[in-house]
Amino acid sequence: MKSVKELDFFKNIREIREYEFGIFYFFDGLIISEMNEGETFDWSIAEKIIDAAYEILGEEKPIAYISNRSTTIPWCLRIG
């Protein structure tokens, strides 16, 4: 899998946010993440990304989220 930066779609980027747990790319109506190896996407991370999404993209329109697994490492979503 390619990194988001290698895609033609990257020209539509609104903002990039780098966190200790991964990189998040914000486009109109879309967020694509590239999580760091060994990270678990839990609610504390989700809250940070939701806050960033509202700040960058606003709260008026729906937003889709894609996890771009550019490596073959497994990840999991843990809520609670």
C-alpha cells in the first residue's frame, strides 16, 4: 500500500497533523490516518482526531475516516 503522500489525491490536502501515535491527513469530508506500528486506536486518540476534524473541517458536514495501512502490521480499535 502506498503512503497518502504518494497518491494523486494528495493535491487536495487541507492539513496534515502529526501525533505521537500516527499521521492524519485532512481532506474535504475525509480523514486518512497512517498509524504508527504497535499503536491501538482507542477513544483517547479518537477524541483528539474528532477535535482536530471539527477545527479543520467544521461540524456541518459528514466526515469519512480511512485507516491507510501502508505496512502489513495489524491494528485494532478498542472502545472503552
